[in-house]
Amino acid sequence: MGTVSAGSANKMGVVALTLVTASNMMGSGVFMLPTNLAGVGYISLWGWLFTIIGVIALALVFSKTSLLTPRTGGIVAYASDAFGPFIGFQTTVCYWISAWVGNVALLVAGIGYLSYFFPELKNPIYGCITAIVILWAFIGLASLGANVAGRAQSFTASCMLIVVLGIGLVGWFWFKPQLFTEVYNGTGRSSSSAIISAASIALWGFLGVESAVVSTGQVKNPEKTVPQATVYGLLIAAVCYVGSCSVIMGLVPHNELVHSAAPFADAARYMFGDLAGNIVSALSIIACFGSISGWLILQSEGPRAGAQQGLFPKFFSDTNKNDVPVKSLIFTGVLMSLVLLLTASPDLAKQFEVVILMSVFASLLPYMYALISLPIIMVSRKLNHGKGFMFYCTMVVIGVIYSIFALLGSGNDSLYWGIAMLMVTIPLFSFVAAGRNKNGKSILYLDK
């Protein structure tokens, strides 16, 4: 029996890393997905399948790139390496927007479950004001530092797991196939269009897949462990997502589910009565709101790194005594408040769908740049040969095809505002270039 060094003993194996990956995937944003997917119909199962295949390809490519190029900044850094500072800037902007818009979705989901107790919050004015007040309260909490937010995060994650796993497992005893098959395609469009729409909505549950790729120094045999654990973790999250969303569609009548602001609570009410609905709604509120402070800090890290590289204004990297970039939090807090006001709707499920599709669009462009970065990096390092190169090129093609279809399925409004966002980054980069020139950094790539 061989001995194991202390350093090796402290590193994560496949099981530990799989659990970390699954935990990172299963965010509290899942709480409104059953309502949005019910509007598509049970054809959404094909959307889930399409999304799972696409996300596995994304995860494998990102994990390989992280092994070849261990860099702070993740997929943003990969895009900069392969395409230069402008694409790095554009990717950082899109990734940052995706992060804080995603936090708006958490607020909307939390208000939806809070309206289970206070129906007047379904009024867009009251709901919007409440969401903004809660947002700024959590910005204040986030300013106290990551330790305070982190302690709350573990408790809120437990609440999320109790709800999602509880409904997803126990709910099958009350599952009614006739309810589940009541509507096959509720979009009024073609089956292919409905599947693409479902895939775009389902991707919301997997945003942040790149965060599951940990540094090689924390993992045993990372070349094999990281890809295996990433796929296993994704499959665990996928089973939980698909199981819980499907069982709710077989518990709550379709006409009620498509307008539900608290689908998990409504499912619990059909299973065990009003008390169970109240308990599930309370746990969901804790999970949605309780995770916001931690995600607020995480969303500030991208622009903070960008500011340190000269890609973002300097105030994004200014920190308080708790090492929190408060000015960045305040700036994004104002933007989040504006999005809440602009998307306010008496139909909270519809508002949630609009917000998550905005977030999905903003994240897909960085994903595509990061995908294409891998073959470019492998070619530059003379690794463009053998079965390994062909396998990852195949994963890149699958990931790009999925990303394009998910972009098309995000809707006309998302495409409109997304293209406008990309256009704005072009003139903005002139200020970045001026700053780089002032600091003595190269801004042109011309042969001298």
C-alpha cells in the first residue's frame, strides 16, 4: 500500500469536485422555470435535451482551456488571449451585464414567491418598489464583505435544495400524466421554434457552468478529474432541473401554472395543502433573496479585474475596508433598479422570462468567444494533432451550434437590445485604447 503525500491528500477527487460542480449549477433562479417552460408545453423536454448536450460541450471546452491556460478571469481571459484587448473588453462588458441582469431575475423570482403571502405585490408598482428596496438592503449587506455573505449563502443553498429536491422526488407520487400532456406546444409557433425557445429558457439554469472549473492546483489528476466531474455534476443538476420542472407540470393544471408566480409553492399546495404551500414559499423566498448578497459580490469581480487591466473605469476597482468594490456595487445597483422599472409587469412570470432571456443573450457571446479560443490556443501551442484535438474541435462545433440556436431563441427584444449593447462597446473601446496608450501599453497590432 503506497503512501499519499499531505499535499495530494488535501486535493479534491472526482466525487468531491462533482458535488462542487452540481452545487454551483443549482442556483435559486430555477424557482420560476416551471412556469416559463409550461408556457412552451411539454415539448420543452426536447429543449432540455438540446440544452444539456450543448452545456456539456461548453463545460468540456472550458475545462480544457483552463488546463492549458490557467488564468484569473476565466472565459474573459481566454477571449483576450485569442482575440486581443477589444474582444476582451467586449466579452467583459457582456459577462458583467449577464451577471447583474441575472441578479435582477433572482429579485423577480423572490417577489413572485413573496406575492404568495402578499398578493398586492402582483401589482407592478408595489412589486417593483419592494424589489428595489430589497436590492439596496442587500447591497448594504454585501458591502460588509464576502465572509458575511458567505455564511448566509450556505443556509440559503440548503433551503433551495430542500425545495427543488423535495418537489422533484416526492412529487412523482401525485404526478398526473394527463396534466403533463395537456399542452404539447403552447407557443403557437412551429415545433422547432418552440424547442429553440425552451432551450434558451432552460440555459438559464446552467449559466455559470464555467464557474465549476476549479484551478488545477486543487484537484487530483486534473486532466481526467476536471472533465469527468464537470459532466457528472452537470448531469446531477440536469436530473434535478428536469425532474422538478416536469413533475410540477404534472401536478398543477396548465392554465394555472402558466400564470403562477410561485410554481413550487403551488405544487406543494396540490400535494399537501395550503400549509405546505406556505412553507415551500417561505423557503423559496429565503433561497432567492438570501443568495443575492453573495452574487452581488461575485458580479463585481469581473469589472474589478477589468479595471485593474485598464479595460474598465478605475472606480470599479476601488474597495472599502472590507475589500468590497462598493462604488461598483452602487453603480450596478442603479442599473439593476432601472431594469426592474423598465421590465415591471403585472405578470411576474413574464417579467422573469424577459429578464432571464436578456441575461442569457449577454452570456452567450462570451461563451462563443471562449469556445473558439480553445482551438486557437491549441494551434498556437502546436497541439493541433491527434484524437484529443479532434474531440475538442467537435465539442467546439457543438457548443457554437447550440449557442447560435439559443441566441435565436432568446426573442426579438433580447436580440434587439443585445445588438445595441454590442454596438455601444465599439465607441467605448476608444476610451479604453486611450487609457492603455497613457499607461504605455500597445494598442495597435501592426508590423513595425
